[in-house]
Amino acid sequence: MQMDLQPNLQLALCSRPRSESDAPPGTSRREMKLVLACRGPAVNQVVAALSSGLAFAGVMSPWAFPSVALGQLTEEGSGVHLTRGQQEWFTNLPLFLLIPGSVAGGALAELLGPRTLLLLLTPLLTAAMAAMHFVSYRQVQDAGLAELLLLATRVLQGASAALMNPIVSVYLCEVAEERFRGTLASLVDAWGTFGFLLTYIMGSFLAWHSLALVLPACLLVPAFLGLLASQESPLWLARKGKEKEALRAFEMLRSSPEDMAKEFDSATASEEGASCWETARMLVRKSHLVPIAVSMFLLQAKELSGNNAVLIYMPQIFQLAGVGMPPSTSSIVVMATRLGCNFVGSALLHRLPRKYLMLAGAALSTAATSALGAFFFVQGRGDDVALLSWLPMTALLAFTVGVSVGVGPASWLVAAEILPHRVRSLGFGIGVTGYSLASFLVSMTFERVRGAWGSHGLFWSYSAGCVVYALHVLLAVPETRGRSLAEIEDAWGRRSSARTRGACEAAPA
């Protein structure tokens, strides 16, 4: 099948008409529209990136929601009475469900296609967010169902968000061509920041039950409409043996005939139409296990720095510091800075080696969390910290710059890039599961660690996590800038072959 399609591929690439007058005789108007669409592969990639990015911002909004809603839910006269344990689960349920959901999301994406799965799950997450509005009804509260309904909606939000979380990075990585991949795929972290920032800003003006309706309307509804106009991953189509559909998607998404032919050949070079079970069996191959392990620990180590814990508990951190601007205003300032830095980091991925960015971001994050720990240490001794009132904001801004310019965008991009394309969806789902476990444990134990070690010990533990992340990047993560996905995969194969040859040569005769 591949040999029969290759001449057609070259013919299609070399004969793209530039206008209707250039079309071959007998070309129908519908076919002409399809071919003329190939003139704008960059536009098609941007539409796919914007749509999936808005979906990812919608995925992050349930994580940010408790930061602005929990204060309203627990104030006197709210009608909702959450215990201390229920408050913790209300905050961390989406992170907890991300642990099993990420692998399931990766498997479903490989079965159905990443775009198709996003189209199915986006309405579910929208409904789960909007359902929280009914908790504000007096009839529900009087019946004693408010707490149960609220936690049930959080379970649905967490489940749908967990399935969607690993798909966006994989989809962007496979939809974007090499020259745009660094920018479009690295903006996943920026979209997550946008989801947090929008939640913080709207939460400053809206009641929690109104916020539950407005957030999905602003993020998930336009994401769904944009995904309807986007293309399925051409690499997934090729993996499933759907060569004609893959060729059509390549034509819509690639501007270089040479790159299209190369990607098509690479995607159809090995097993076609592999089932989920066959894909799972591929995971245990040595050439696949190593990049999966490196990818997973890269995302896990990123969370040991306290990245998500700081995001989720940022208003509380400023409240603990007790200096500077009001906590809600401070949180908005930090998140706006993070969003701007995400775009800077995405631009730098084009110009600087990705390992350098990750190492520089880790160094700045280490310094910032160490300084914040020092502030809380001085405050905990009872010393006057009036002269250090600038330090919490400055340290969190520095931490934000380190994470959002270097650590965040590069980590998500590299973690997807280094995975072999045959196991990318499922392998990335496994990686996100490891990330989710680390993120959940760090976030869920925020208050417990602070109570046991003090606020200074908490942030110094994040400093140690930054050091672990930097060591992993330095010793295990390959440089991916300027290399195609096929070249990165070939490099892993050569490493595995070199280790095997070395072991054979070292063995006694």
C-alpha cells in the first residue's frame, strides 16, 4: 500500500494549483476547494493550535477554580458547608483523577484519534463545569445535597480534564511542522497560565456559581468550534493505516513537499494499523522504554519544584506573607507576568538550545524558592520583616519567570518530542500520569508539610526539587532543537544499538 501511494504523494505535492485557472481540466469545485486549502498550511496549524490551546485552558480552569471559589463557599451564609477534608478534596480532585486518567486518555487518543477525543470530551467538561451552578439553588441546599453535588461535579470535571490533559501536547506536536513546532507546541504552558489568569480575574468580579457558567463559555465552547474546523493528526492516521486520509491531512498541514514526503515515509515505514494491545506491547521495547522513562521523570521533576502547588495556593501564600498588595491582586499580577513570560519562552525556543533554557529556568527557580524560604524563616523567628515586604512578590515573580520562560514550555515540548511516534500518545499518557502523581502529592501535602516543617521548610524543599530537575535535564535529556521527530527517534535507536554493541563487546568470549 505504501509503495502504491508514494508516486501519488509526489504527484500531489508537485501539482498543487495556485489558483482555479491552474487546476487540471475536469476538477470539480469541491475538489478545487480542498486543493486550494493547501495554500494555507500555516493557517490550518494555527487554527488547530488555538482550538486545542483554548481546550487546554479550559482543562486548567477546574484546577484554578477553588482558589477563587473556596473563600466564597466557606463564608458564613453561603448555604454550602464543606468540612476540612471535603475542602481538600474539592481543591485536589482534578489532580488526583489525572493519575489514572492520563494513561486512559493516551490509550483512547491512540484508539480514536487525538482530535476526535478532544471533540468528544470538550462538551463533557463544559457540562461538568456548568453543573456546579445548580449547587447555588436554595432547593438543592435545603435538601442537603449541595456538598454531594459539588463534589460529584468535581469528579466529572477531573475525569474529563484528566483524559484531555495529555492529548493536547501530542496533538500539537504531530499537527505542527518542524519550523512551527517549537512555538505552537510550547505554548501549551501559556494556555494553562491563561486558564488560571482568566479564572483569577473573573473570580474577582463574579460569584462562584456565575463563574462556573462563564468560564466554559469563554474557553471550551470556542475550542469545540475551532476543533470542528481542524484536521486530525496525520501521523495518527498513518499509524492506523489510513494512508489516503493521512495524505489529505498532510496536504492541509505541511507547506514543504520534501517534509511531507519524509514524514509520510517515516510514519508508514513500520507496523500499520497497530491495535491498542500491540501499541502497549511496543512500550516494553528497550528503544521505547528509555525515552518514556526520561520523558516521565522530566515532567515529574518539574512538579517537585512546587510549580502547581504555587499556582493553586498562590493567594494563600501571599496571605501567609502578610505584606505588600492584597492576595487577590498579587496573584493576578504574578499570573499576568507568567503569561507574558510564557510567550517569551516560546520565542526563545526558536533561538536557544532547549536544554539551556530548562537549566537557566531551574537555576532561577532555585534562587527564588530559597529566597522565599529565607523570608518565612526570618518571619517565623518573630523578627520584623517590614524592610523585606518586597521580597515575597519579587521571589514569586522570579520563580514565575524561571518556570514560564525556561522550565514549563520547554519541558512539555521536549517530553512529547523525545517519544517514538508509535507510542507517543500512550507513552505521553504514562508520562503525564507520573507528573500527575507528583503534582497531586506536592499539592495535597502543601498544608501538612508547612505545618510540619514550617513555611520556610516547604519552600526549601521546592528548592531541592529544582536541583533534582536540573540534574535530570543535564544528564539524561537530549537536545531537540533543529531536529525533526524522525531524527530524534533515530537518535534513541542509535543509542540503544550502541549500548547493545558495547555490552556484547565487553562480554567474555
